[in-house]
Amino acid sequence: MTSFEILLSFIAAVLAASVSAVVIQATRPLLLRVALAKPNARSSHQIPTPQGAGIAVTAATLLAGGIVITLAGSPDLSIPLAVFAACLFIAVVGFADDIRSLPVVPRLLLQALAVAAVVFAASGDLRIVPACPLWLERALLLVAGLWFVNLVNFMDGLDLMTVAEAVPVTVAVALLGIFGQVPAATTIIAAALCGALLGFSPFNRPVAKIFLGDVGSLPIGLLLGWCLLELALHQQFAAALLLPLYYLTDATATLLRRMARREPFWAAHRSHFYQRATDNGFTVWRVVSEVFALNVALALLAIASVVLNSLAADVVLLLAGALAVAVLLHRFSRRQTP
């Protein structure tokens, strides 16, 4: 990646942060009237709070990324139109679900359409495992993408939680773009998403003045999944696993536990490890701080895996990342003593 493209990524981040903050400030009074999230037994907030800041985050990301890529005028840079369209589509689905809850099956089918568009647009002729039949690889990517989009939504249940997860991931993807591990357009969009989330963060810090809503968490999950897919397509499997490892582990372990208990795993709940941590005496600030610190560590391990470029190193780094995640989940599941 050239110094010019690095500058473009920085400009995209700053522009997205500014647009995100301005749009949130402008739309919050309206969202207070039409998209108010009221506390219930499964929520983590205590007072009615507007949701829908994801409109600003998504718009800022796509607008800033699109403007920077267009103005760059480089033949090596092009706007990923299919990804942009899928992101807007899934944001509309999320907004509809925020306003009036959609049935599970239609919601998943609509999400699957968006994920399929990204999978096929990103993959092209590239393969992750050439020995695997093409149809099977694409099907597995579709299922994985659908799960990833939903787990990002599931994990967006605490103030600043999505910021604590997505900022380290997007910064790492942008830095890995310097090593040419993802296309320049992906690097710029990752930087824009990082900036948009930073613009959102002052409004979402405890106690949050506004939430992302599904209109934000779903497209953020889609964009993060696209970035990770690009890493995997460039044969950086360890990095693609390490970056979202906390989210993957918490959400998947919780899902499997609820299924084993024959609970309605598709219904809203408060049994994720980070939610149990607040019930066990952790403050919100402490939970998100520890998750952020863990994700920074995972990002450093991911970057190390790319730099070292060794199978043995990948195994060691993955084990180190898994151990760090397991330790934090264990801490979250234990009640704190005064």
C-alpha cells in the first residue's frame, strides 16, 4: 500500500467520524420519538433510550469511504458497489426490525441475501481452500457470514461494547492493508468504519444517550465480516480468526449452552458472558475496558501472524489468543467479591 493510500485511509476515518457525530446529534431528537428502546428484564439499560445511531454510523462509513475512493481517481481503487448495496439493504432490514419486530424466518432470509451478495462479490475467482468444492465453500461462507452478522447484533447489548470490539478490528485491518493483505478499497472502508464508530462513541459511553440499534449492528457485522473474508481470501487465516475471537467465542458458547438447555436460543436474553459479568458485580466501564484490552491484544497477535508468516507461529498465536479469551470469559462468569 502506498503512502497516498495510507493518507486516504486517514482522511476517510476523520471524515466519517465528523459525519457520524453530526448526524447523530441531528437525528437524536427524532429517534427519541420514533425509536425508543424501553428497559425490560433482558436489557442492560435502566431508562428509555433512543436507538438508531447506526443510521449515522452506516451512512458516514459508506459516504466517507465512497467520497475518498472516488476523489482518489486511482485505477487501482473502485467502490465495492455490491458491498455498499448489501450494507444499505441490511440496514433497512435492521431499521424495520427496530421499529416493529420482524418474524425470525423472513428476517434471516433477508439477511442471507445481503450476506450472499458480499460473499460472491468478495470471493470472485479467489478461493480459501482450493481443494474444497466451490459450492460447498460458498455455502459454508454464507452460513458463517449469516452467523457473524447476527452475533455482532447479539453482542451489542452493553454501552460501548461494539466500539470496544470493532475499533481494534478495523484498525488492525487498516494496518494490515499496509502489508498488502487486503485490497486498498477494503482498507479505506475499514478506516472509515473505525472513524464512524469513534464519532459515535461519545454518545454511547456509559450511561448511553443513544444506541446503534439493529440498523447499525447488522451492517457493522456485514462490513466486519467482509474485511475478515478478504483476509481469509489472502490466506491470512490466523489473523481472520484472531481478530473476532472474543465475539466468536462468547456468542457461540452462549448459543450452544442455550441449545443444550433447550432454551429458545433465537429469543432475546441476558446470558452472554459480558452480560453475566455485570450481574456478577463488574461495572459497565470495567467490562468494556477489559474487552477492549483483550481485543487490542488479539489485534497485535493477528498482525504478528501476518508478519511472521509461519504455520508454527500461527498455531502458537491462536493458542495464545484462545487462552486469553478463555481467561476473560472465566473471570466474567464468576461473581466479584467486595
